[in-house]
Amino acid sequence: MNLTLSKQQALALAFAAAWNRVERRLDASLGAIRGISLAEYRLLHALGSAPGARASRVDLAQAVGLTPSGVTRALRPMEKLGMVATLKSKRDARLAIAALTPAGRDLLDDASGVVDDCMTLILKRAPKLAASQDDTLELLDEVGR
């Protein structure tokens, strides 16, 4: 059977393939240099970007595309390592708030440098993309809405 792809199908598959390659490179670099995965970096980044570097697990889940229980499972090892702390909400004792610790902030800062370095290498291999980063960010933002 010979399957013909529409432009939309080809675009969807190209997005997926490109993200897969970028994700693997970032994951490998972060793991080798800082000992964290890209998923953990994304959680730390979302937490570090939240007001006061504190957020509920529901808010973090929305930011990174996980379930709240997935966020809890992902944060548990980071809490054991002292990167994240769990605080109880003052208004609702059932609500746990994740907070970035100073050690977590240091890890996030270091890991952000790793991401920058890795993306610089990726962009060297894609000069058209490197030349149009602002436009690409705008387009990706449109796709994500």
C-alpha cells in the first residue's frame, strides 16, 4: 500500500520528528552534565518562573503538560535531593505547594546554561532556523494556543 501524506500530515510528522531529536539531545546533555532529565528541567523552570518560586502541583502540571500526580512523582526525588521543598498552603491544609530551594535555583541556573549551549549547537546545524529564531518562537507560540 502506498500512502500519500497531505501537507498537514507531513507537517505534523516533521514537528514530531524535530521535537524528538531536540528532546533527545537536551535530555542527554542535561543528564550527562547536571544529572537531570529535560522533564525535570521543565519542572524546575516552571517552578522558578512562578511567583516567589512557589506553585501548586496543579499549576505545575498545567505548565508542563503532566497530571498533578505525575508532577508529585517527578518532584519526589528532587525533594529528597533538596532541590524542591513542599510547603502547606496557609488557606487549605490539603493543598501542597512546591517551592524551589536555593540548591534548586543553583541547579536551574546551571541547567539553563546547558540548555543554552545545547541549543547553540543545534542551531549551528540549522542556520535558517538560527537566523529566524524570533519568527519561529512566534509561530510556535501560535501553534501552542
